[in-house]
Amino acid sequence: MQKISDALVEKIRLYTQGAVKASRYEHSVRVAQTAKMMCERYSLDAEKGYLAGLSHDMCKDLDDLLLLSFAERDGYPISKVEEKKPALLHGRAAAVKLKESFGIDDEEILEAVRWHTFGGENLCALSKVIYAADKIEPGRPNSSPEYVEELLEKSLDALCLTVVEENLEYLRKKGKAVAPVTLKFRDALKMNVKEESE
């Protein structure tokens, strides 16, 4: 398992602070703090949660061509949704950046950062935490302490399912495209939650 030193976290923090606008950096810190708290709640590695949360949006302000060039190096196909809107590749770009520039080789951290935008079918627990933390951090308009407390009473899959369904509802209301992988993510979570209750 990769050792996460304070020096490495600080390097990533400084890079992120310099690479994105101030409001996005503040969001990233809140996601890191939320992810750390969620990892503690679900008995996961809180340091990994913090690092993945801090770095998930580090490439969000890059231009489309740079995002595409990073994403092309990760070995995954670029979907039609991503082709139309390369900004959606920022998580994949960040995972490549973490690996190439910061020596991160922990597959859970890389997966969590890579797929935080859409989710995915067979995600590890840390990836579910980062997906949810990104949407429920305290700076989000719908995120009150009471709302988060209520979510944290659920299992991780049930919490994530609630967050995914709310996100799908939001996208539908805005008339935005839903990535097929997000629907697969929702269905996988539904299956897990059903199994938990049996």
C-alpha cells in the first residue's frame, strides 16, 4: 500500500491551488474534508479519502485539448458524452496527472479521482465516497448539516444511491445529457442496496 506523506499531500495541495480558480480550490478542500469524514464513518482509509478529494478537480480548468491529451493516456475509450464536452474528462486527466507527476500508484485513489464525475459499475468503496463527497460537501446549495447527517445514517451504497438519484433528477430538470455509465452506476447501487435489505 502506498504511504501518503504530509509532504506529498502538501505538494498536491499547492499544485491544485495554483491550477484552478479560488472557488474550485475551496470546493476541493471541502470535498477532501467531507471524504475524510465519510472514510472515518465507513472504516476506510481517511488519508486516501482526503488526498483523492483534494485532487479530484485539479485539472478542471485545463483547456479541452490538454484534457483530451491526458485522457488519451489512461487506456480507456473516450465516450460520446466526453467527446461532445471534453471538460467532463477532468477526473480522468487528474488521475493521469497524479500518476505521472506525483507518483501516485494506489489504484483506489486513481479510480476514485478518475470516475468521480460519472460513477461506474464496479467501483471500490473509496470511489463511491469521492463521488458522493463531491456532491454533498457543505458548499453545495442543497447540503445542510441535517441532510448530510441523515445520509450518513445509511450504508455507503444507500447513501451513494440517494446522491446519484438526486443528481440524475437535477440533470433531467436542466435538460442535460445523462451518461449511460451513470445509469449503470445507479443500477449497480440499487442491486447492492436490495441485497443489503434481504
